Amino acid sequence: MRKPDENLHEDRRHQILDAAGTCFARSGFHQTTMQDVAAEAGMSPGNIYRYFASKDALIAGMTERDRAMILQDFSAIADETNLIDALAGLARKHLVEGTCGQSALALEIWSEGARNPAVGAMIRGIERAVHEGLCDVLRRVQSQGRVAPGVNVDDVARFIGTLVDGLFKRRALEDDFDGEWAVALIVAVTEAALSGRLALNATSLREPMMALRNAAPAH
């Protein structure tokens, strides 16, 4: 059991990370100062620095917390009988129940990751955790005999991750975003991919592109 002072320390860290997320989503990473985060958290700037030395450290804290939550999410559905429905529940958690501010924060961190190698490395770590969690779930679906022969679950997991990233962007930017439609889309394409009706391997994907190129009129 953790000691009370350890609990307080962890609670303060979460309080600061929540405040930083609010500030980054509202004003952007570079426009936000540590003083802004302190004000949002209701703490003094000096106290903030006892927990996080910089804005990069705040992002590191956010990504580590997100990684732990991702692992917890996938662990929670490990024993579910209908894993496709369980995946739909996870998608609904982030695309329907989660706030638009969380999606906006993801965009802000992705943008910073394109410029900041350290942040980029953190983001890739999160993406690996998501990919590995999806692969584990899909392999369990495969063990239940619900995946067509020849389907590569690694390809399917990569496809789902790419689709969800795009939907996160739309959730952040579109006032009329329909989260339930997004969840239904994820379920439909996942089932199509697992059944073999949607080919995702590199060879199958390249063949239609080659056909289109060959059919294009010469200039």
C-alpha cells in the first residue's frame, strides 16, 4: 500500500498533467507557459517545477500516463467473449465519450512531435503500445477461429490504428463529427479485414494502384 505522501505526490502530478492538457488544447504548446499551467492547476509556478522541470517533461508525463491507460484498457477486455464488441467499446470511449479537447490535445502533441525529436520518440512509443495491444486482441480473435486464413493481424492492427488517428483528427476539427458513425465504421472495416474481404497486405494494395496507372491515358 502506498503511503499518504506518495498518494499526494501522484495526485498532484495528475492535477498538473490535467491542467497542462487543458492549456495545450486551448492555447497550443508553444503559446502555453509554465505559469499558465500553474494558474490552471491552482498552484504556484515554483510548486509546478517540483514535479515537472519543463513543458517537454509535461508531455513525457502525459504520454507515460496514456501508455499506462492503454495497457489497462486492453487488459480489461482480455477475457471478453466478443472481442469485436469490446474493441467497439474502446473506440466509443475515445471517439464518443471523450471530450473534443482530448482530441485537440492529441493533435497539438502530434504537431510538436513532428518538430521535436524527443516528443516524436514519445509518440512512437505510444503508437507501439496501441499497435501491440491491438495485435494481442486480434490474435485472441484469431484463436477463436474468427479470422480468415491468410489474414495478417499485424496488417489489420496497423490499418485500425491509421483509421483511428484520422478519426481523432476529425473529432478535433469538425463540429458535426458523428462519433457513433465512426465507431460503426471501425467495426465494419475490422470485420471486413478479418474476414478477408478487405485485403491489406502490401501486394494486394499495390495491384489496384498498378492497374490504375496502366489504365491512365498517355500524355
